[in-house]
Amino acid sequence: MKVLKETLCALLCIGSLNSLSAQALPRLPDGHPDLQGLWLKSAGGFQGLFIGSLDGTNFAAGGGRAGGARGAGRGPAAPPRYQYTPEAEAERQDRLRRGYEDPEARCHLPGVPRALDQPGGLYPVQIIQDQKSVALLHEAMHDVRIIPTDNSPHPRNYWAWDGDSRGRWDGDTLVVDVANFNGRTWLDMAGNFVDENEHVVERFSLVDRDTILYEATVTDPTVFVTPVQMRFTLKRVPPEQQILEYSCLEGERSLQHYTDEDGGRKRREK
Amino acid sequence: MRLLLAAGAAAMMVTAIAAQRPAQTRPFAPTRLWDGRTPDFRGIWQVRDTAYMNIEGHAAEKGVAASKSIVVDPPDGKIPYKPDALATRQANYRARATADPSLKCYQAGVPRATYVPAPLQILQSPGNFAIVYQENHAFRVFHPDTRAHFDNTDWWMGDTRYRWDADTLVADVVAQTDLAWLDQAGNFHSTEVHIVERYRMTGADTLEYEARIEDPVAYTRPWTLRTVLYRVKQPGARIIEDECLEDANGVRHHVSPYDPRNLLKSDYSRWKSAGQK
């Protein structure tokens, strides 16, 4: 718990110091913070293993090993405590046993917020921004989200892996409303999932020149009793580095890891 | 009379200028980004030709008009293959119904991604340039050529460095896989391929695309293709998600997000059977 507090303070205290120091944030001519650059998730560990907000609400009660918030080096992390409806809980347990059916393992688009909740330190995201949109080009799964920032309405009769994202600026924070999910995605590798009623509100805040605080609230009335909160930071990648290509379908290397019980042989023979 | 003289002088000056540089070749001046300098290529663009079927041209087929080659150099419109490579192309052509990597929902590669029958979107800000291709959500981040290529990889979309030559964007592309095809007819390159692309706006809504393709393994000489991208002007037009689903036989199919088959409606048993087998 102490570590958790330290982590929380490390995040929040630095954040408030920065706002106090009145460090000039980079801005576009329209006055909004300039989120552009190459960013890498820093804290938060591996999806599914440490998912949860840093205030601990989604960590397991009691055994909540807060080291999970810092990374894998601190031993096994507590599973996130999602509050499932009874029917969804049964489904989640089933999917937990069938992790090989994780759609991302099949190279499908990860959905939201998993697009950003990739393994810490592995897959960066390139942000390109203008007055009308903020585009997220994710290395992982070569996933792309071009988010209009005009607060326009979601379309009708559109159901996507990544849903439909509509953004607006709330002061210096980019707030993105994501709906129109197709109900196929998992939140992580541990069978946590959402269905087509998923609705996400994301908040991107440029804390300082090199740090974006990312927060997501996931609601899904047919799956969760209470909303799922997530929070982690993205750190700017040094300019001498660049985004690489992530080919998944085009060079599948995961199926070999499946056991025959997982259906691995059958899949490999295809 | 003075007015007439002035008009005559103006007309003569126009004639003189026109003689120096014929009007039809005077370059179009695109609008600029907010830095006041960088040409603004932003927008959604798509070709209208059918070169994706065969860049060397093809006969008319059911529902598709015949098409000329988009290979502008050599003048005969044929890719200057070496003999072995030509044999490989012919084998690819015969096997195209199953062997085309695009059938497996793979990223299209360069330059094929430009002229597939799907739109692309150019994202831009001062110092940033990227293209998002709707097909298989491929994208390329263009890096300034002030730094060396990230080479010795075999990527589908290659590694791109660019510079501005007046109002033309010139991109240098290497590090591509030899598994990609150039079209549905089995035209191809090796991993040694080096492509120089030129993007140039010829009007407010037209973007000329040229690719000079050099590959000492596959071709006897460099060759060039050229096509035109048209601005997609429908109100509200946007790049939509393009993701493939696997059917029961392991064959992948594009399923539009507007297709209700893409939606699983709280039906967990259906989740297990749909697209996961």
C-alpha cells in the first residue's frame, strides 16, 4: 500500500508541480496543447496483469500487490477487480481458460482502451494533430484512430473493433467519447472482455512537455456492474527513435506457442 | 486609346510569359499549412483507375472496363523484368486466385497501397507527414531524409524518408518484403527494391502520384508508374475501419463496419463461433 501511495504521489505530485511551475506546454496555433510526437506507455505493466487505476479501485482487495502499477519486476500482480454481472462473470471465467481465443492473439484490432493499454515500454503510438483531428497511429496491430475534435455525433449502424471516436477539448484535456463497438474485443490477455454496449470516455492530458496522462472510463451495463477506471502515463520517445512496422497477420509467430490442447496443431496446420 | 494600349501591352506581356512557360505546365500552387510554407496535401484521396488489377493494363472483364498500363517508362508500358523474374510473374499470375497476398488481408506494400480500390488519408502538420490507407488499416509515417533509412528489414510498407522539392513531396522507400505484390496480376519486386515516389498536386482536388522503381534483382532497368488520386469530397467522408474476419475454413474476408454481421449482440455463444474458428 505504501508503494501504491508513492506511485500515486509520483504521478500526481509531479503533475501538480508542473502546473505550478507554469512550464509552457507546446501548443498549436489554435491554442490547444500539441500532443504530437512518438509516445510510449511507461507505467502500468502488461495488459491484463496490472490493468487498473492507480487509486487502486480495480486492484484486488487485500492482496493488492501495488507493485503491479510499477512493472513486472515486483512479483505477481493482483488481478484487476472488475465487477461483472453474474452472467458476464461466468463468461469471463470461461474466456480465462481459453486465452488462446484472445482476438488480439489472432491479430485483430485491440479495441479501446486496449489500443493504448499495450505492454509498457514496447509499442509506441505516433500522434499527428491539426485543428480538426488528433490521429493515433499505433505500432501494435498497425491500429489507426483518426479522431475528429469537433464533438460530432457517432454514426448510426456502424460497429467497429475500435468503435467510433469523437473528441472535444475540455480546457487543455482532449476528451474522446468512444462508442459503436462490435462486441468482439477483449480488454486484455486474461479473458476480461466487453460487449457491444461498451462505452469509453478517454482523457488525454499533456502533463508536461514529455508526459501524457491517459485516463479511461469503461462502462458496459451488460458486462460490468460498476465502470472500469484506468490511468497510466505515456512518455515521449527520444527523437532519434522511430515507429517500426508491426506485421501480425503477415508474419504470424504466435500460433506456434499454442499447445495442442489449445487447438494449436489444428491452427498451425492451416 | 491609352486604355487600349495598356491592354495591348498587358496582352503582350501575358503572351511573352506564356511563351517562356506554357500555361499547361505551370505548376499548381497548393495551399499551405499554418506554418505558411508546407504544401497542404491533407485530405482523403482515391484513384479512379483499375490499375490494381494489372498495372501493365488489362482487357475488359465483367463489370470492369479495359485499362491501359500505368507504366509510363519504359514507353511500351511493360515492366522490364529479367527472364527469371518474368517467369515468376507468370507463375504468380496463374496462381493469383489464391496466391495474392491481399487475399489474406495483408498490408498492400508500396506502391500498391496507393492505387488499391480504397481511399487513403494524408495526415499532415508542419514537420509531420503520414498516410493512412483504409485497406487493412496500413499506415506509413514519412520521416525527413535528414536521417538515414532504417534499413535491413523486410517490412510490408517499407521505410520512408522524404523531402520537399518545391511543391512536390519526394519520398525514398526501401526495406520492403519480397512477399508483397504490385497488383492482382502477380507483378512483384525483390527485397532489393528501391522506390522514389513523387506526390504533386496538379489542382485543388488532384494529386499526381509517380513511383520510380529500381530493383537490380528483378528488373533490367528502373521503371516508372504514374497515376492520379482524386480528392474524396463527399461531406462527412472518412476512412472507415477495415478489418477481416476468418470464416470456418480459415479464409479471411473484409467485413465492413456497416455490415450487421460485424456486430455480436451480447451473444456469447455466437462470439465463440463467429470469426474465431
